[in-house]
Amino acid sequence: MFSQKAIYFLKNHCESSDFFSYFKFFLKYLLTVLLGDGLEYQIDKVKGENLMQKIVLSVKNLTKYYKDLCAVNNLSLEVKEGQIFGLLGPNGAGKSTTIDCILEMKNYDKGNIEILGMKIVESKKEICKAIGVQFQKNFFPDRIRVGEMCEMIAALYKDTIDWKSYLKQFGLSDKTNHEVAKLSGGERQKLSVLIALMNKPKLVFLDELTTGLDPKARREVWRLLKLLKQNGLTIFLTSHYMDEVEYLCDEVIIMNKGNKVVQGTPKEIVTKSGLSNLEDAYLHYIGEENENESFLHIV
């Protein structure tokens, strides 16, 4: 069933080079899942264990260089089960590179990474079955319809969500026969979340999910993420929007020039900065506030 559906859709809908660029990794780890010996992945639970204290993502001393440029410098973090964890920073801070290294999309120079208690180099099949990924840019081929896209992705897995029910929950059920290219930005982003959830992941990575969306669409996506968290999903996201971070995140790290500058809850970060809100605290920690003051002084 996989080969027939996948080949049909790839033949008839995939003309864009962007599609192949962003779909490459996605297909790679899906095929890894299909070649695995086990058909289902379950996370062992210790009786009486506090689930909120279980570490589902551990990154220790992650370092990544691009020639002489240190994109990520000795970064360590832990994400607990059921958390929404935010990685913040200006463009070039190292956020997307961090995710790429965690997912083994990029090689890194130093560090230890465990997802769901496993190392991806040792347990790639099991990890790929248990995570979902949404990239900065959508990888949908232009001519494919919403229902067709869902069918194609669902055909890659043995155990999936009821995507028709999720379309309804996400407010997309009336778009099933619409071409993806004709969806609004918010609708496309909600569809990208649905695709990332297709394999019932325990942990999902969302990279700048709401960038470019209007305020109404952003809030609709926020509502969905909150609902997913309530259902036990752990979310690791990057964002440039401080109101989004305050609304969604249980814990955040602010990065700048590859370095971790500060970590804590949004409220703790504001308190540590001595300022009144997260946006001012963020600007303070990345140094932009001081640069602005210097510029004003010069003028």
C-alpha cells in the first residue's frame, strides 16, 4: 500500500525542487521506521513514577562548528515529559542548527544527545517511530490536495492518528478536497502540525511554526498546541514571538551567537532581568537593548 500510494503522489504532484529539499529528511526517517523489526514503539513506564519528571530529551555539551564559526557552543538542556519547551534567540543564534543536530540532520563536533532515553545513532528506528517534526518551511507539493497529502503520509505508518477526525478538530474538514496551495497561511501551518502528529509521536519538534501568520491564525495554532499538551504530548519549539512563548512555554532557553544566555520559566527570566516583561528581558539578554541605547547616544 505504501509503494502504490507514495509512487502515485510523487509522480503526479511533485514538481517543485523545494518539495524534495524539505521532504528529503522526512522520507528518510519514515523509511527507517518501515525497515524496523518492531511494528510498534512503547515507552516503558515505571510504576509510581512522576511522569512530569521524566526526561524525554537530553542534550549535553552540544557543540557545532561551521569551519571557524561556532554555531552552537557547549549547549545543555533537558525537556521533561508533557512540557512545552521553547528555544529562543535572534536569527543566527543557533536554534535551527540545534534542532538539526538533535535529529542527526547535521553532524556535530561534540556532545551527547538522548531522545526518549535512547541515542539516535544506536536506536534510530525506535526514535523515528516516536517523534514528529515540522520544519520552518512547508514541504507540500503545490498541486496535492489536503486529503491526498494526509493519505500519503498515513500510508507510511502502521499505526496513525485518525487524520479525518484531526482535520475536523483543526477546523480543516471542509478543506479535504482543496489544493494545499490554495490554503491560507494559518491553514497550511495547522496541516503541517497534523502531518507531524500522524505517527502518534511522544515528542514533536516545531521550528518557528507561526512565523508569517496573522494574529488570528497564530492564536488558533496556539489553541491546538495547548490542547495537544493537555493530551500528554511533549513539544520542543523555536519562536521569535514573546507573547507566544509566554502563552505556551513551561520553560525556555534564550540563545545568542551559539551560546545559552539564560534559562528558566518565562516569569523567572523576566524576574532575573529586573525588567517588566519578557520582550524587554529578551532584548536585554541578547544585548540589543544596549546596542539601541548606544545608537541613540551617538545620534
